[in-house]
Amino acid sequence: MTDYISISTLNDFIFCPYSIYLHNVYMETDEGLYHATPQTKGKLAHEPVDLKTSSNRSDDILALPVYSEQLGLMGKIDVYKRKEKKLIERKYQLKQIYQGQLYQLWAQFYCMTEMGYEIDSIAFYEISTNKMIPVAIPSDSDKQELVNFISSFKAFDPLIPIPVNPNKCRHCIYCNLCDKTEEENVY
Ligand code: SF4
């Protein structure tokens, strides 16, 4: 049976692979125990979509569960505008677009196209500034880059030592629970 990777964890894996291990260990516990302010804000920003209330246009599909057998991915999209054939990922704030966030959007794109949806354009929408940020449709080489990244995700072994970056640790929601660092969380 295929082990599906959650699209929402792709960005976290780039930030620190060990955080995925900790996420799996602690996912049954109360999120309030480890969720820091930025994560809570981001989660709240997604809530209207998850509750399907952020758009009342009948041609918009919200919070659609998606998957790709080919890539071994599963997750949920934010918004698909049927008339425009446009896929949108909402973020509370986007000072810059990180590679992991791009991988998330590419992953959603490949899931949806495999499921039979037509997509002409993809974009991020920054909630705090009410700004749409268009992104190029991934090329064949982008797809190969995503495939390679997914392979490294699947091959990760939490027992193998990883480089620890104290600056990242200080901003990591698992900082106080992580056995790799003595740093204190800044939040
Ligand atoms: S605290 Fe540091 S080492 Fe531990 S998961 Fe977070 S970033 Fe990785």
C-alpha cells in the first residue's frame, strides 16, 4: 500500500526534517501545547476555507480533499475557481515565497490535474494585504524536482544525525519538546 505524504508537511520538511518526526509523535496531543503564535495565526487564516465560508460564489470549490497516486501525496486545496480554472493557496502573510510553499502549491496542482480538473493558472493570495500573487505553472523539470524532494522525504531516517541550526530551533514550534536542542522558543 502507498504511504501518502501530507502536502501540508512539505514546507516543514524543508525547514527541518526532524520536525516531521516530532509532528508525528505529538500529533495526538493538544495543539495548544506546542503551536506558536505565527502557526496559530496561519491556522486561523485557513479556518474560513476549512469551514467553507470564505467565498459565497457557487463556482468556487473550497477545501477540496485531493490526492495523487502517482506522487503519493494527499491533502486539501484552499480554493479552486472553476470559471477561471485557477487554483489558489491562501496565506495570512507572505513576505517571501519559500520553496516549500511552492512545492505545496505544485503538489496541489498535480493532485488536481491527476483527478481530472483543468487548471490554467495558480497563485498565492495574501490575506493580510488582500493581494493575489501569480505563480508559474510547474514545468517538467519542476515536477522532477518535486519527485526528488518527495523521495528524500520518504527516505528520511530520524535516527541519522541532522545539522541543527539554533536560529531555526528558536523559531520552531517543537523547540521545547525537541531532544536535538537546548534552545528556548522565542514565542
Ligand atoms: S527544534 Fe530544531 S532540531 Fe528540533 S525539530 Fe525544531 S528545528 Fe529541528
